[in-house]
Amino acid sequence: MLFLSLSRCRSSSRDQASGQELSHGSMPVKVIKVERRDLSEKLTFTGTIEAWQKMNIVPDISGKIARIYVKEGDRVSQGQLLAELDTQNLRLQLQQAEAALAAARANFEDARKNKERMDRLFEEKAVSEQQYEKIKLAYEAAQAQLQQAQAAVNLLRHNLQVSQMKAPFSGVVASKNANEGDVINPMMGSFSASSGVLTLMDFSRVKIAIEISSSDVTRIYRGQKAEIRVPYLPDKVFEGEVNLITLTADPATKKFKAEIAVNNPGLLLRPGTFGEVTIEVASKPQALVIPQRAIIDNRFVFVVEGDRARKKEVVLGLETTTEAEVLSGLREGELVIVEGNFGLIDGSPVTLIGEVKS
């Protein structure tokens, strides 16, 4: 019992003495080993994902919607018939116009023959100039009537053609904005003229709009590669590239607008959602790298040599927010202090309590 009590007292005394020595004579520090690896500087932006193409499908003429052949969410091909107007009246008008065209063509043919006959008689001076002018004017009137009748037929045929609403590109029906039986008048701004009978989107490719500060805009260029991440697919990284950068800054924000193009064959990226865009603007392969938190006053670090801290001046190269390249002043494998380095001076006694992994 007495021996056990004495042992505990000695152990406690040693612990207290060790703690006092650590706190008064030596600074506990953590280090990281200087190593060579690839270092890159990246800029991150947040932008809104937009469909590569978006169009409201509106007929060029007014009329009643007869049929809508697709529904929201349907995938459609370029040229596919999506909807059409009631064309019953147009077809009746076309029949009448074609009949009028046939009559005008026959009338013109008679007038042409009369003029040819009158041309010969006038050359032979067998008819007066007044008689000749009368036939000539009749010919010109018949020609004008024929052209007018042909134009009427062409217009009605065109109206029949545009009464069919076809997909201008392959995509997905994003919304159905009207119903069969609704009357649409694009020229009068009717309810569906602005939104269209349907809204069609192509987002097999998407674009992401971002804003770039004036300090960073010179580091971004067209064709530059980008990585895109979205919160609803945390394990997925999409590849894109810078497609557009405005030449002038927005007067309100003083920032430049840019557009990132991203292939989206699986339609996983959804228009209207946010995406995080990361662009690498600088890189150094196999650089000598240390953490920013190891650097003091932008040019000094402390390394552990034995049980002492040694202050070293370093020259830095490429820097990121968390790391820096060391051009000179350190060697690979040295132990740089990353915790407990503030307040140290050259030669301060230190106790290594751990190594941080990069």
C-alpha cells in the first residue's frame, strides 16, 4: 500500500515537471513534410444553367388550334409536326383562289394571242395606233390579273404550310401553353403569343452564364477548359469550355459576362438550376509545395532541426489560397512548422507533437 502510494506520487511529479518543461521551455508544434507535386491555381464561379436553344412555338398566322400532337416532356426531332391550326377555311379559300388563277391564266392566254396578232397588223400598218394600244392595255391588264391571282394562291399555300407548327430543332417539349380549340393571334398579342403554343428546349448541350471580375478576366479565354459540378449530382463532374466572354463590363456590376458550353447528352444538367464552374488558370508540375499557413510575413517559414526551430527565408512562385510553390529556400523532405509557428524566433526550442498530411 505504501509502495503503491509512493509510485503514484513520483509518476504525478514527473508528469507535472514534463508539462512545465513543455510549456515554459519548449513550444509544441506540428509540421508538414515539404514535397513535390503538381500545383494548380483555380478560379471558381457560380452560374445559372440555360438550355442551348429555347424557342416558343407560335404560328405565323392567326387561327384556332386544331391539334396538339405532343405533351410536356416529349423528345422531338427537327421537322417533326408538333401542332396545327384548323385549316378548313384556308383550304376553301385556296380552292377559290386556284379557280380564279385558272380563269386568269386563260384570260391572259387570250390576251397574249390577241396582242401577237395585233403586233403583226400594226407592223403592216393594217390597224390604227389607237386600236393597237387598246389591245396592248388589255394584255397588260390580263398579265397583272394573272400575277395577282398567282400571288393569292402562293399566300394561301404558305398560310397552309405555316399553320403546321414543326420543331425547328431536336429537343424536349418544356411546356404546353395552350389547348386544342384555343384561338391564337400572334399579331394581336393574344394569351399564347408571347409564351407560344409550346416551348421547345434543346439541352443536349447547355450553357452556364458566369460573371468575371476585372482582375481575373485577362486569365480567362475562349476554348479554356472548365469543370462543372451541381449540388444534385455531387459525385459527377462535367467537362465544358469557355464559349464567350463579353468585351465590355456590365455598368452596374463592373464585371464581365462569360458563357460556358457543356455537352449534356444524358440531359442530367437541368436548365434553371445553379452550377459551380471551376477553371484552371495556372499550373506548375512537380512544384515544391508548402501550405500558406506555414508562411510568415510572406517570405519566412520555420523548419524543425532536432529540437529547435530554424527560420528560413523563401522565394515563392505560384500561389493559391491554400498553398504556395517554393522556388528557393527549402529542400524536399524538410519539416516545415504549420501549427505553433507564430511567436517563434530562430533557435526556439520546440517539441514535435504531430505531422500533418498534405
